[in-house]
Amino acid sequence: MQANCPKFNAKIYAKTIMQNWIEEKQNKLREFFELDSGTELISPQTAESFNVSPIVTEHLRKFNIEWHIIPSAESIPIDTDDYRGRLYPMLKFDPSNRDYQKTSSYRAIMDGHQRHQGRIVGIETTPKPKYLPGNRQFYGTPYGFEAKADPFAGYFGRANFLSGTRYAHNYRSLRNLVNLITEDWSKHGLMPTGYRLTICPPVVFNLVGTVFHPEWSATEALELGFYRDENGNAKCYAVGSNAPDDFSYIQEVETEADWTLLGFRAALVPVNI
């Protein structure tokens, strides 16, 4: 006699996996910020509507893309002493500048991160390297010697990255890289629906590194991130660590000459932000 077993539904299984990791991420964040277990960090609608096919999930895994939730402004406001104390403990403000919160640089950070709050984003977790002589370090290993360890290395030549690394680039080559990857993934149906590729935003880098990937702080290399200001212009920032388990370093960079020692990591953000 043959038993009547319920039919396996891959879509339902994948959806269950997604909902489980969303709750796991929320629990980790609640613990870090010492919030009640019932605190809602993103809306149920956002969590429920998130869906990435198994094929795309497997593709993103090859590029070390990991999904994260960015808490809503209501659940975790960032312009507070408590947030700065937890996430930027080694950041030193200029005591002579009492109006730093009114500067265009600070406003760009606040306004830029606001667009990501309450959203689900994909963040590349590839290890960043130490600096090597001649700026020849490669992403993918802490010491940076292995060129083939960088999952995006195959795109560098076509994007005119003359160094073959994630360093000594400029705005044009970086834009070429983002557009090239976007076109390639979209052409093959491998870009998550409703998302676009960009460079990891500064405050997101700090949050994900501090709470989920403290190992990023094991190397001193800085990374590039940016936000758009009120005029739509890109404001670029160097972000990184001042010490192990710290991600407090953030400094605006004003010219491409300052990009020489800045690596970067990829991110997937909703297309409407």
C-alpha cells in the first residue's frame, strides 16, 4: 500500500527559508541594540513580499552576496548618541564644529541612509585584503595575493580597470563596472527582480560589518561608498576600521586622487531608491 505523502513544493520551501533568515537577522539586530524581542524592524509587508528564485540565489552566492535587513527609522533612529556610541565608538568629532550636523556631508549621510531604512539589501561579503606594495592587493583573501579569489575579477578588464584590482580606479571605470555587471546579470535573468547593483553605502557597511561581519575589520584597507546630496551629486566617503571589531572610520573624499587606496564592495538595493 502506497502512502500519500504531501507533494514537495520548492517555492514554498524557498519562501520558508527566506522568512527564517529574515527573522534570524532581526533577532541578531535586536540583541545588538538591546531591543524587546517583539520589536518590528521592517514591516511585515516588506518581509512577506521579498522573493528571490533559487537560480538567482545560487548565482548571487557565487559573488558572496548576502541579504540583510536595514532597520526602519522608527525602530532604530541613527541620528542619536546611542546609535553613534554603538556603531561609531572611535569616531572623533571636531569639538570646534558644533554645527557638524548641518553640514552637507552629514546631511547627505543621514538622507542617504534614510532611503535604505526599512528595506532588504544584498551586501557582498568578500574579504578585503591588507595593503601590498604597489597597491597590488586582491579581494578574496586577507593577505590579498591570490588574484583569482575575487569573484568579480572577470569583469575588470572589460570595465577598463587597468590595475586588475579594486584599487586605483576612478569614477568612469567604476561606473563602467556597475553598468557592465548589471547588463550581464539582467541579460541572463540573474538580477533579482526590483533590485539594482551599486557600491555598498557607508552606513550599511558600518552596520553589517559591526553586527554580522567583524572579520572585515581584521585588515586595514579602506573602502569607497557614496550617497547623493540634495542636488543629486555624489558625495564619496572612505569607510573602514580604526581597530579590530571597529568600523568607526568615515571620511568624505573630494577628489578621485583620494580613491587610489580605496577598495569597494558590491551591493544590491531596491531600484526605487
